[in-house]
Amino acid sequence: MREQTGPDRAVQGWRLVLPVQRAERAKTRLLAPDGVSRPELARAIALDTLDAVCRALPPERVTVVTDDAGAAGRARELGAVVVPDPGAGLDAAIGRGLEDAARRAGALEGADGDLPGGGWAVLLGDLPALRPEDLRAALARCGEHERAVVPDAEGQGTVLLTSTRGIPRPQFGAGSAARHAVDATLLELDLPRLRRDVDRVEDLREALRLGVGARTRALLGSTAA
């Protein structure tokens, strides 16, 4: 049986914002293996995340906020919308993406920013082990709640923020899961590949154990075997 990689009806109503930092400035706490530059690794991780997202959702419903040329080029190839990063931090980038997505969805929106049959989602762009089915499963669970937050593997940060009632308010950064959970349902889903963000070398090792995407795997070579 062939693996299902395209979007299904359960997720077609979602609009997702994916912020991607410029590779030269990204992942400053991550020590890349010998022979691999940190910017190369950061971009590979982001592109693997982007590819998985655009296999899970209709690409035209994905908004990538970035000033990284490589990420922007790949997003356009896939059919996603690209919005320039305003350069004022992660929350500002996400806010710009949500604003643009809301404007583009104007004909479909309800009066309070609702999206019939789906919702709004924000996913961070450093999930190299993500698979399309992971994101579909997470959105299906999140869709059962007006607002939901999926924490990272450590339970402190946020990897996925959603709302089915109006546009979500991002409060990312250290300890963001607790801040988001003040008015959202905290969902500690059994989806380790979705929850494994990468900031440190220990995170990268765990992502490699789970199985990273093609670009990260190719870049790391035998390390990813």
C-alpha cells in the first residue's frame, strides 16, 4: 500500500504559519558536527520541516515567514505563501504571518477570524524528524479544542499552537508552553517526532534516533545512519 502523503479532508481547513529564521542567525546554541557548518544544518532542519508541512497540508494554506533566501525559494517551489520577516523577534514574525494569512483568507473567515472546518496553527521550523502524518494527527487532536498548545519534548517550550476560535496570540520564548496554556488546552501528545525540536546537540542526537528528513540526513552523512 502506498503511503498517503497528500493533505486529507481533516486538515484542509487549517491555515498554518511557519516562521523560519535566516540560517546565518539560527540555532546559535547548536554545535554542528565536524565538517558541517551551523547555518547549513539550520537550513537543512528548516527545509525538512517545511517539506513535511507541505505534504500534510495544502501548500497554499501554509505561510512561511522568513528572510532566508533558501527557505523562501523552497517554500515558493512547493506552492506556499512567503512573507518577509519583519526582524523584530519570533512573536512579531508569527504575528505578521497570521495577519497576512488572515487577509488572504478574508473571503472564508467568519466575523471573529474563525475558519469554518479548520483553524489557525503556528508550528516552529526546527522539527527535522517531523512526518506529515504527525502533523495531521496533532491538528486532528487540537481541532477538538478552541485553543490548544503542544509542548516540546521537555514540556517547556511550544512546538504547535492552534485556535479554532479566532487568531491565536503567540507568546513564544523560554517557558512558552505554560504561558500559552493559560488560555489553551495543553496537549502532551504521544508524537515524539513532532515534539522533538532541536536547539542543542543532545536534541539533534535524539532527532537522529527518531529519523530525520532527507536534507538533514544527507548533510550529516554517516552521523545520521
